Amino acid sequence: MSTRNRPLSPHLQIYKPQITSVMSILHRFTGIGLAAGALVLAYWLNAAAYGPDAFERAQAFLSSWFGRLLLFGWTVALFYHMCNGIRHLFWDATLGLEMEQVRTSTWIVISATLILTFVSWGAGYGLLGGA
């Protein structure tokens, strides 16, 4: 068997990143992050069911600066994954596939992610008025 000089299949080191590829990769990473967040949610619920000492430890972790950073990251991941998933539903219906529409929907997804994240955290901290 002789080895031939065959061209390599295109990969990330050859292609220049495009907005669609970056958004797709982020969608996959946020899905992985949401799965990790589901494990932390299960831990928190289990701690609540196990007793006050276990729940206090879980609350202490999630109330620490690192726990809050993780919760904030999971909030961003949740809203990004949701907004980008809605965009994919439109694409599945063959809507918004022109490049200019893709660019516009990209900025809509990013803006909606940021707005929803900060509104939810602002509401959680009582920064948006109300009781």
C-alpha cells in the first residue's frame, strides 16, 4: 500500500471563523453547560431533601462569589440556548436563511440573551421595582 498525498478535509485551522460557525459552537457549548447546571440543580434539590445541614452547605456554595458566577453563567447559557434554538426553528421552516437575515438574527439572539439575563437577575435582586 502506497500512501498518496491526499488533500485534508477542511477543519477549524483552515476555515476562517464565521458568525454562523461561532454561534453554532456556542450553542453546543451552552448545551453542555446546561447539562452541568442540571447536575448542580439536582445536587441542590437533593440537599434540600436530605436535611437542613446539607441544604445549608449547598446554599453556602451557591451564595459564594464562585457559586453566583456559575449561576450567572448558567443563566446566560440558558437564555442564549433558548434564543438561538428559536432561531433554528425559524431556519427549519426555511425562514431567515439569507446572509443579511442571519446577521440580523445573530444580533437579535445576542441582544435578547443579554436583556433576558440582566432582567432576570435584576428582578431577582429587586432592582426592577416591585415588592
